[in-house]
Amino acid sequence: MFDFVDKHKKIVHIIFGLVSLTFVFWGVQSYRSMGGNDVANVNGLKIAAGEFDAALHQQQERMRQSLGAGADASIFDSPGFKLAVLERMIQQKLFLDAANEAGIAVTDEELVEMIRKIPAFQKDGAFSNDRYVELLRGQGLTPVRFEQEVKEDLARQQLVDFVTRDSFLSGQSAKLFLAMLGEQRVVSEADFDPSAYVSKQTASEAEIAKYYKDHEADFRVPEMVKVQYLALSPEALEAQVSVSDDDVKKYYAAHPAEFSVPEEREASHILIAVAKDAPQAEIDAAKAKALQIEQDLKKDPSRFAELAKQYSQDPGSAANGGSLGFFKRGMMVKPFDDAVFSMKAGEISA
């Protein structure tokens, strides 16, 4: 099961080297005219136009640095150069697809360890997140995109290591690898010049309007906004402002309302209720009962909660010993409100 690679390791090395060289120097004319947002689709793994542009820019910069100022800059913008970059990306996608099929996965821990070991991201011998973000920004990359690329590179490298190093490789994995190397693509293309057909179209305004209505989703683009913002830091502004004690006193004297809090009072009550149309005898009886409770409380104010639970007809406060909690002026009915805010602390009134 594991003997294939061991017996044919030299052949596999040669094939792998030839494939690498092939993708570096060959161009695929068929991809010149590809349109849409994706420039290639490799077994379901898409290469977006933005991804290709970023890879092309990175490769152009690497070649300029490698060849020096005397290099012919036009080479880097030639169709052949661009197609070579695309073919390299296709190769990488094929390797990634094979790695996925072989069950090769890179953990987050392995990814973090790899990035932290890169010398360019270190400062004073230790990983620096600020330097990491700064260098990526200079290359037009975000941490998320860079980390995804590194993760894919590690997966591809693990696949290659199965073949190029003294590791055990299953027969199934070897078959997947060789099948990937032997893949071929057949691409057809057709040139279409819209201007040649404009004069031949016979669609009426009504037909155009109907088509638009039936295919509105085809003409929608994601909503985008242009935003400008100003970041204000209270700490930074505070460091630029000097306020004396006299300034504070003057501001306080000129704006007392900003620092005042409406008066609140805490009160408890025992409600003896009578109907509005109650006969006079019933009203007199309620008053007598209230006065009697007042006399009992003046003798022993500590019994207020006890008597409230016994006599109060307010279902909201009776169970709480008659407590109404804290409230501001104007929150209660006026007669009760006026009485509470005219009394002194601890005073009892009927």
C-alpha cells in the first residue's frame, strides 16, 4: 500500500520538477478572453479577478527587485507574463484541491506558529503585531487574506512533503497526487463584438421594460456608501486643554441647572378608600378610622408597616408596609404630593 512512492520516488521528483517549470514558463492562450468576476475555476475552487490582480502585482514586484533597475519593465506587463502568473495560481489551486481530497488540514495553532517565526514580523527577537499589520498593509494585504494564503501554502507544502521527503504515503494519496499532475483542461473561446449586433436588434421599448422588470436582480449592484469620519479622543483633547479652578467655579455658577438634581422624597401611606358617591356616614367613618390609625402611629411610629399591611386598601403598597419608594415632585396626585413635600422627615399626617 505504501510502496509506490518509495519505489518510484526519483521519477516522481523529476515529474514534479517538470511540472513546476512548465507552469513557470508556459502560457495558456485560452485564458486571455475570460470575463466575469472569476478568471478561472479549478475543480470548484475559483480564482477571482481581484485575487489574480493581487498575485500579479506581487510577482511583478518580486521580479523587479530580483532583476534590478536594468530589467525591461514591459516584460512584466506582457500577456505571457500574466498568463504565467495565472497558470501558477491554477497549479496552486490544483495542489490545494488534492490536499483537501487527501484530508490534509492545517490547524490554527500551526498557522500562528508559522507566522510568528517569520523574521520580517519580529522586533527585538519577538513577534510584533504592529509590524505585522504595517508590512501587510504595505503589500496591499489584510491579515485575514494573508493568513488564508499562508494556510493554503502550508497545506500544499504538506502534500509535496509526502512525495519529496522520506515519509509514508498511502497508495490512495499517491494516486490522487499523480492524477492531479496529469490533469488537462480543454478550453474553447469565441469572440463576441456587441457593436456588430446593435443595429440588428428589434426589441421595442415595451419589450425592454418587460425584460428589465422580469430580471431586475440582474441589474442590481450592492449598495455602497462613501464615508468620511473624524476620530476624536477625549484623552488627546484633554491633554491640549488647561482649565483652572477659577474657570471651573465660573462655569458652575453660570450653569447651575446642569448640576442640580430634582428633589425626591420617600414616603409610605395607609390608604382608607371611599367611593366618590359614598354617603356622608361612610365618609365620616373612614375619616374616624384614619384619625384613629394616626393616633396609634404617633404613640408608636415603628408599627407603621404593621398597620399598613392590616388596614391599607392600596394593593400596590400594602404588602410592602405602605412604602411608595422614592418619587419626584408632581408624580403623585396633587393633594398627596403637596402634603408629602411640605412635611419633615419622620412626620406623620392624616
